[in-house]
Amino acid sequence: MPPKVIATAIEKVYETAVGPFTAIHDFSLTVDDGEFVCIVGPSGCGKSTFLRIVAGLDQQSDGTVLIVPGSDPRKPTNNVVFQEYAIFPWKTLLDNVAFGLQMRGIGKAARYAVALDWLERVGLRKFAHYYPHQISGGMKQRVSIARALANDPEVLLMDEPLGALDAQTRTVLQEELLRIWEANRKTVIYITHSLDEAILLGDRVVLMTATPGTCKEIFTVDLPRPRTIELTGSAAYTDLKLKIWESLRVEVDRAMEAQR
């Protein structure tokens, strides 16, 4: 597949009271069209900072980011799904999911049809006229994902979207996310601390070093799709997880040592 996201030699330096702090150093990554790439690394390594740079929410100090445009210039370049439930409490679930389409000038009937379709896909159609305070945390995150996908972005950027959920809900939504992604094959960059999640979801797992964050190693997840949670019990899955952990542990130890 052709490349969709090309990040080259990204550098991010913050000015602090004690001098400049380099959060990301010489980080490069190419993500193909329709690829699901997961980024892991120790806390504070710059994973979320990189995602914000790709999203245009933060500015790199050096380097370049290119999202290759698609054939439809009306589509948004990207949408971000954060760990926090970034939905409007004063809007119904239907209006939340339709919000991006409304901002693009899509008529009410058309945007509601799309929003209802996505609420159906994430199992929330019967809650369309509920408000966020009337549903659970897992349901709120499904709304966030549906809103992002309803807007049909070129690239979906996800920053620990399931990190705040309990273990059972997280497992259910991992499988839900796999099912949705298999149906539309959006280009996804996904930040997570969970190796289990990265291997289950991703085509590749990118391992970042401790601060300053750069690319240490990239692992291809050569496991068949479509995937389900049962895959986590396979020998191939366990072997890959151990291989990634052996490399990640060195960076976790480095990060912890730097904090002492």
C-alpha cells in the first residue's frame, strides 16, 4: 500500500525553567494507507506528543509531517480520539456523533443518517437520544469513536482511547474496534501502554525509547486477521509479546532510573 503518513526526523524541544528539554529526538515513521500502527514505550517517552504533532495540535521543533491527501478534498485530514471522553455533555449521542459532519456543512437529514448508522455499528442506536450523563464510560468512548469515524477522516489518531476503562469493558471494546476497523480499514496510529492491546490490534508495533523518545525498534505483527481475543492464547502471540517486552523493559528501567 502507498504511504499515508510520513513523519521525518521529528524533534520536540520544550523550554523549561532549568533549560531546554528534548522530549522527542530524530523520530521517523511511515504509515501505509489502511495500516493500523500501535506505538508503545515507557511513560513520558513522547508517544502522545508525537500524536499531537501529527494531529496538528502541537508544533514540532524540527522535522516534517506529511499526511498524503486522498481523492476527496472534503474529508478531514485526521480525527483524534483521546483517553478522556471528549464529547459534549449538553448534546445527545446522536448530535455528538453528527457534530463533525455539521461543522462540514452537511445537511441535517444526511448527517443524522450517517450518525445513526455509526451508532448502530457501535451498538448504541437505541441510545441515540440519551445524553452522556445517562450512559456508562465504555458507552461514552464508543460515542467518541463513532464520532471520529462518522467524520470519515483520512487518518484516525487514537491516544490511549481505552486506557481509562475497566478490564472487561476494555476487552469488549478492543474486539469492537477490531470489527469496525476490519470493515473500513482506516489508517490508524494508536498509542497504548498495553502490549496485549498493541499486538491484538496492530499490523506493526513501534517501540519508542525512554526520553528523549526516538524509534528503537519496529515489530511486524504477523498474525492472521480477522482477530479476536482468543488470539492472545496462541504461542505466536505469547512469543511476540515476550520479544517486545524484552526490548521495552530496558527502556522502562532507563526511564525509572532517570527519575531517581
